[in-house]
Amino acid sequence: MLENYLPILIFLVLGMLFAVVPLGLGFILGPRKPDSEKLSPYECGFEAFEDARMKFDVRYYLVAILFIIFDLEIAFLFPWAVVLEEIGLFGALAMLVFLGLLVVGFIYEWKKGALEWE
Amino acid sequence: MMAWLETTWLTVWGVLPPEVQYTVWTLTKILAIVLPLMLAVAYFTYAERRVIGYMQGRRGPNRVGWYGLLQPIADALKLMFKEVVLPSNANRFLFLTAPMLSLAPALAAWAVIPFNDGMLLADVNAAVLYLLAMTSITVYGVIIAGWASNSKYAFLGAMRASAQMVSYELAMGFALVGVLMAAGSMNLNTIVQAQSGGMFYWFALPLLPLFVVYFISGVAETNRAPFDVAEGESEIVAGFHVEYGGMAFALFFLAEYANMILISALAATFFLGGWLSPFEGIGVFGVGESLLAEPGLHWFVLKTFIFMFIYLWLRATFPRYRYDQIMRLGWKVFIPVTLVWIGVLAVMIVGDIGPWFGGGA
């Protein structure tokens, strides 16, 4: 069964090549005339006055954490969805409990305003 | 002459060890997927400019070659001969890795797409998981590009884009759970076969809410209009790829369009029966079980084109969403809708209710 995945590996390597080769061609064929203005970060004509690695809104971080929770939930749902017809009512009820718990959490974060943007 | 060539070829081929034969054969198949895909990407950019041009009452590119048909080639050549600028503050290694991380998965995801019955590169059972993994890696390309550029606009664009992409990935994942429940398999070929029996058996009908959620999430996932705040040229100029030029920019561009075509192909596979004919088992103008009812590659391509056209149509029609509206749509509308519909589906499947899943169909 695992040998079915070999073409995928080859495809990934080839996909990388399809990215590396044009990039290399771009370096070879394009001009190379760096100057300090060209290499400075773009900022609408201003001199960049501070580093770009600055503080950012905590909500992006929150979205990332919520994403992990829900993505795990989806990862658990996938195998369940495939065999649902075999496991029948018991399987469906078990997943209902699990989903119910997560929905309670979802409602809580909603009411807490974790999903609000402005 | 031909016979001589054939015998020589067969002799040379026969001498090669089976591993080499296997690799060469796989590489040939991969090229048979990638080259048409690249051509499709090139002409998708042309079609976009023409279609949106006509929708806005102008002509679009029509100077290079006949009807402007050589425009994408001219664009590619131009980008090839432009300088790849490496900003002085940038982290060079990550800066150059990011476009590769965008493009490679966008291409490699095509390994599991069935173009016709059994006509796919890798007939694997965890194809849906693989697809989700590949579409997730694209987020890394975006966030690494924004971080490595060390530019404020790039950074803001990457933050926005990655938060938006992960949000819609959830909605997309939930929509796919519905497809898996209906098909009972993660193998894309089996998922298509589960929809056989004519267009009323396609999953688009019993899974209509999931279908809509899936495609709209796909549009948001690829950062296309009306969800293109990540680029938002009027506020953050171009978002995460503002510092990229020449071929490095072209790779992002290719990846974006390859992803759009991928989402279209997936929507066709999951919800519109992939390579199946819509007229299967239905008589049309008295031609019944004729050519029209024949499944095949042409149906897959046609369905994919329909979704690709909708992408352009959306861009020409809708103004850009505000960021808070995007996040509200993703979290407060799509996720509840999909959760409810998964519950409905579970009841329909376990209780054998409804015209689709009743009676163990």
C-alpha cells in the first residue's frame, strides 16, 4: 500500500524543481544592480524608521490557537466520517457528545468576544 | 525507419532495470500533469484579463499575437529577465524558500486528482488528508514570505492572510467531513464513483450548504477577490509579496493561479461528480445512453472551467470585504452552518432517511 505514495514523493521533488529552476533562471538572466535604496524595505517613499518585526495584534494569536483546536476536531472527525455507516447509531452518538463539548466551547468563545474584530 | 526506431527503443527500454523504468514512467506521467497545468495557469491569467475586461466594457490584452494570445508568454519572458531583488534587511534563505513552499505543494496536490476513472497518478486511500496537508503548507509560504521580507506591509499582509487562510481552512475541513460521510471513503476515485447515477446523485444536491461553504472558503483560501485583503493594493500595496520581484514574484503568482485551478478541480470532484456525465441514465433529446452520457475527461475539464469562470466572475462583481466581515463570515456563519449540516447528515445516514442515503445506497 505504501508504494502508492512513492509517485507523490517524486511529484513533490519535481514540484520543488519546478520552483527552483525558474528562480535560478531569474538570477542568471536578470540584471544584478543592487543599490542601497533599491534594497531598503518598501515604505511609500519614507525611510524605514523602525524594524518591521514589531508588535502585532493579539487577536491573530488567538485565531491561531482556536485554529489548532478546531483543526484537531476535524482530524478526529475524518476517520469517523469514513466509517459512519458501519459504526451506526453508537458511533454517531459518541461523536455527538464530543461535538457537543466543542460546541459549548465555541459558544463560550463567541460570547467572550474572541471572534470580534473591531 | 519507424520500425527500426521502435525496435531500438524497445531494446534500450528492456535493458533498463525496473526501478529506472518505474521512475521514468512516473516522471512522464507527472510531466503529463504539470505541463498542461502550467499552460492552464498561463492562459488562466489571460482569460482573467479578457473576461474581466469584457465584464467592465473594455477589451483586455489584444496586442501580443492574435487576439493577444501570446500575452502570457510575453509576461513570463518579461518576468524572467527582471532582477530578483534581495532586500538588505531580509532573511535571505527564508526569503527564497517562501515562493518555493508556495508553488511546490500547489503542484504536488494534483497527484491525487482523478482526471478520469482510475486516471490519476497516485491512487491512495488517504487522498483527502494529503490534499488538506498540501493546501495547508501554502500558509507557510505566505507567512514565511511576510516575515522574511522584513517590511511592514509584507508583515501586515502575511498576518492578515495567514489568519484568514487558517480560518477558512476550518470551514473547508468541516465541509469535507460531510463529503467523506456521504462517500464513506477518502479515496478521490471512490468519492467520484459514489456520485454516479446522473446529476441528481452528485453531492452538490444533498450537501448543498457544504458545497457553497466549500467553494466560498476556497475563494478565501486562495486570497482572491472579494476576500483579497491580504493583497489590498489600496491599503498595504501588495501584502506579503511586496518585496518580491522578477521570477520570485512569478512563483507566487503561479502558485496562486495553480491553487485556484486546484480548488476548482476539487470542487468539481467532491460535489459535481468529477469525470461523471450529468446525463448518466437520463435521456436527453432522445439520445439517452449516447455520447452525452459517457463519463470522461471532458466532463472533468468542463466542470473545472465552470468554477474557474466563477472565480473571475466573483472578482468582477463584488467589492472587497472588510477584514472584520471576512472573519465574521468564516467563524460565525460558515462553521455553525457546517456543524449543523454534519449533524443533519449523520441523522440521514444513520437513520437511513432521505432519497440519497436511504436504504444503504
